[in-house]
Amino acid sequence: MAHRQRNQKKEHGATDAPRYRVRGVRRDPVDISKLSKALIGLVTAEAEREAQAEHARQTDDDSEHQGITGESPGIGGDSDA
């Protein structure tokens, strides 16, 4: 029964998204360099995820269109010669 409980925890806790842990340390003055690097990293990661999703959407759309409009007439074409 303990084995079953362990497997359930793994199934429910698994996610595809990375988890970020933030620990606040109050500084005076604020470390703008660290703050800007963290913000740039987050924005870059989000832009990369969006670009991958857009690429996947375009790839899916292209494969659907090839099945419908990608038919070739074959050797010789449709000419009435």
C-alpha cells in the first residue's frame, strides 16, 4: 500500500512547466543588475516558449494543408494532348 501512495504522489506532482523558487532578500539600495538579469531571463524564456508554440502551430497547419491541396496530377499533368 505504501508503494501505491508513492506512485500517486509522483503522478499528481508531475508538471511540464519548470518551477521557480524566489527568495526575497531586502537590500538597500536595490541591486538593479541582479534584478535586470532575472527579468531578462524570464522574458527570454517566455519568448522562446511562445516561438516554439507558434512554430508547432505552423507545422501542424502546413501538414494539414499538404493533405488537402498537396495533391499532384502525376506524370504528364492534366493536359489533353
